[in-house]
Amino acid sequence: MVEDPASGFCGAVVRIEQGAVVLEDRHGKHRVFPMTPAGFLVDGKPVTLVKPAPAAPKRTMSASGSVRVQGLKARTARDSRLWVEGIHDAELVERVWGHDLRVEGVVVEPLHGVDELNDRIAEFGTGPGRRLGVLVDHLVKGSKESRIVDAVRDENVLVTGHPFVDIWQAVKPSSLGIEAWPVVPRGLPWKEGICAALGWGEPADGWRRVLAGVRGFRDLETPLIGAVERLIDFVTSEGA
């Protein structure tokens, strides 16, 4: 509420238009006054009304929790790459980190397994500005995957992973409407066993359910989030 000292009109500021302020008194009457310096009173003291600064644009977040870049034009792809084991891994990484990867110009490529990882690294030809980040499933002590990873000796390659049997299991059960991932008996293919236990049909049908349940990073288990974030940092660091 302000007062025009010349006329004694008191009212609430309704809007500002063309350098003037519109006041509304308690009866709903509107009057327009120029916004002159020290031209109004508040509690008997002179004040200068100032037009509010434009509101800052609302920030929106990407699925990974980063600030979404508005009007994004994807950056030209870097020479560095992010490798994942299979198509499902690539689709899940795209689902959550796709915006970040386009901002940074990082291409994700499926390896279709890590058995020949060192040979693939040699074929790729790493070096300064040409790094590799590799995401590996079931990276636990004593596993076949851990032995393969331990043999990597290239400073331009970072291998991280998660402890889950398959990338499916890195999705929180609560995000899929189940209490827990079923235990699949040894010797039975894991995806087929999961789909049979949950009544999800074929693995292709099951994967569609899993991917549809992922809306952002909060739907994923922490080990996978940390592993992917480390890889993105590695392949986008200065000189990569």
C-alpha cells in the first residue's frame, strides 16, 4: 500500500504500465500516477517505486538431475566414446543421461559383451583427446568381468561397473511395481527366468516394462548412477 502525497490517494500497487503505476483503493477505484523519485509515501516515509526485474526463467531438470539446456543443439561428437555391454544398457543410459551426452557430444556404443575388450581397445586406438569410458555389468570380485577389466592397462581408458547380474537389475524394483527382483536358479538364463517368475512374457516384453519404469535417475540404484557419472566426467574432462 502506498500514498500519493499530493492527492492523498492511498492504494495497492496493481500494475506498472508505460512508466506509470496503477493504484487501487479499498473501494476498488483505480488511479494512475507517474513513477517519480520519492513520489510516494509508505508509513509516512517517502519512497521511490521501482519496476520489478523480469523473473528469472524457471530452470528445468533433465532425467539425470542436471539443469536442462534450453534450445539445445547437439554438440559435434567427440572422438572419445562411452562403451556399454549391450543394447539394453545403451537404451537405459540414453533414457537417463541422453540430454547430458548430447550437450557434451558423447556417443554411446554397445560392445555386445566384454570378452574381447582389450582387443577392441587396441582397434579403437586411444590417446590424448580420444578416451574410452567402459560400463561393465556384474563387476564384482572374482567374476569373469573383473579379470578382464584388471587386464586393462591404458591410462586413456576408464572401466567402471555395477554389481548387478544384468542392467535390468540396476532399476529399483519399486519403480516397476514389484517388491524385489526374483532369484533365478543357477543354469537358467537370467532374463528368461525373471520374465517367467513375473509373468512378463518374452524378454523383449520384459525389457519394455523395465525401460518404461525409468523416468529419471531416482529410479536407478546408486552403483549404476555413480559408475555412469564417473565415465561421463572421464571422457569429457579437459583434453578428452
